[in-house]
Amino acid sequence: MPVLDPSALGERLAAHSRAVILANQAPNGAFLAGPTFPQYQFAWLRDGAFIAEALDLAGDHAAAGRFHDWVAGLVAGSRVGLARAVTDAGAGQAPDPADYLHCRYRIDGSPGPEDWPTFQLDGPGIWLWSLGVHARAGGRVTAAHRQAAALVARYLAALWAHPSYDAWEESPEHVHTSTLAGILAGLRALDTVAPEALAGDVAAARDALAARLLAGSGAFAKWDGNPGVDGSLLWLAAPYRLVDPRSERFAATLARIEAELVSPDGGVHRYRADTYYGGGEWLLLTAALGRVYLRRDDPGDRDRAAACLRWIEAQAGADLALPEQVATRALHPEHIGEWEERWGASARPLLWSHASYLALRRELLAAS
Ligand code: BGC
């Protein structure tokens, strides 16, 4: 018997999610991360890559392809700076901010305002990974995509061991496990999208990165030496497929996430000390948890995944918009006010939340 009853709400929310994503894709392919939240009216590499993945899973290859065109254009326009960043990294220096790939761009491809934690190495890695998803799903990979993939691969191969802001745009002094995972997932996609780029330094860096990330024992940590766990570590199993969800290390990680970050109502927090808008439950992480359960497929896992989907559906407003996070069970509610004063209500809709919902829903329907 199918565990997922394709409810009327699910059908409507899925159609709405796709419509919101496409309505906020610029003609050149860029996605606005959060169209009504002023700080998010930019196109992020990370958000866009996860959105493109969801589109490819749904068979929307043309829209995903337009996003890859947009990234390829901005990478090509950054090639001189990227080459300098590689040289600087070779000399043991951090790249000049004018040279590195930024986390968020304006639709026209110019970097977003500088008052932002712009140096994030996971974004380009996740983009490369999403190009691999595009190729494997049957999307067209163009010569411009392959050239951009090769440039990004050289950049990441040179810089992967440098500290950078993480997926939550925080803690720049650390090398984050989740960032290493995004980069490794990206470098592994070269096999599919640009095998010719896997020469010399890039191949050596990929091996060294894999050894650093995957050799070892015990639960994965937010960064080496940090006693805490982070919800973005779910991505190692799903969607990146870097580790088997049944492996001892990932099982230990998942057990910690379930114990420390999954709220009694089923939503997933980013990490215990999170104070951004009070540290609510994030929809995109709850979707990742559902996808992890589906991939593990132990008895009861499909029901657990379906519960994740239902939880996300329950967060939709009457207008069907999905937020970035919900504050009902915020870890640090005393911090909500300061963020609301600074930036207004937290982002809603968030395209990445809608994309995550679509991806989990599709995988759940396929598994039922
Ligand atoms: C999140 C990032 C995200 C950005 C735009 C930030 O608050 O921490 O992961 O890329 O919002 O959605």
C-alpha cells in the first residue's frame, strides 16, 4: 500500500512550488533566492544548484539548463580573477576578494553588495555537483558548461583546504565538513560533465579531499574539533551520495542529528547554537532528512520520510508560500526580535524550500 497519499494539498503545493520557482527565474537563468525578502533578492550559487537539482528530478531540464548557462556566463566572466586566485592559493595565500567566486550575485552576474560573508567555497562545489545531476538526468551539457566546470574545478582544487564561510554563511575561520562535502561532490561530478578536467592537480586534490573527509571514524562533526553536529551533514548521504546512509559513521551522525536537531514536531534545526531568527526549524533540512530515510530504506523509513513531507506541507501558508524556517520551536527565541528589527519577518517564500519539497515529494512518490 502506498505510504504517500497524493493529497490534494500535496498536488497543489507541488504545482505552486514549481510555479514560484519558474516565476522567479530571470530570463538569463538566475533564481532569486527569496523574492520578497530584501536581503535574499540575489541569486546564490548554493540555492540555485539545489533548485536546479529539483527541476532536473522533475524533468524540467530546460529551466535547469538556463541556470547552468547563467553560472557558466559568470564563471567565464570571472576567469582572470579565478586564475589569480589559483596562483595565490598555490603561494599559500587567501585570494583577493575581487578574485574569488562570490556566494550571491545580482541577476546581471555582478557580485552582490560587499557587506556580506561572500567567500563560500561550498557554492561552486554544489553547482558542479548539480551540473552532474543535470547531465545524468538527461539535461544538455554545453561546451560553455564544460569550460566553466573545468575552471571551477581548478579553483576548488587549489582552495579546498582554505577556511571559508559555511553553508549558513558563518564561522569563516574553519574548514567545514559540509563545505568539504559540497566540494567533493562537485569534483566527483567531473567524471560525468568534464572528465578532461580531471588531470594533474585536480585529480590529486580530489583524492586528498576524499581522504580528509571520508577517512576516519565516529560521527561527522560540524568542523574538525567542533563537538557539535550540523543539519547540513545530512547532505553527505542525500543528495550528494558521498556516504552510505547505513555506514557506521553516517549512522552515528544521523543518530546525533535525530537526538539533537530534530524537534519533537519533526522539523530540523541547523545546529544547537543557531540564533538566526531564533534558530527555527528549516524546511530544506527536513526535506533532506526525508531523503536520507528514503535512501536508507530501513523498516519504517518510508513512513518517516512521509512524515517529513507532511511536516513541510503543514508549514505552507494559505497562499502556499513555504518559508525558510519556522520559529514555533525556536532554539533561542530571545533572538527572534533582533533579526525582525534588522531585516523584518524571515524569508517567505524561499525558493530553496519549495525546491526541497519537490525533490522529497518526487522521491517519495517514486518509492511508494
Ligand atoms: C542561508 C544560506 C542561503 C541564504 C539564501 C542564508 O540565511 O544560511 O544557506 O544560501 O540564506 O537563501
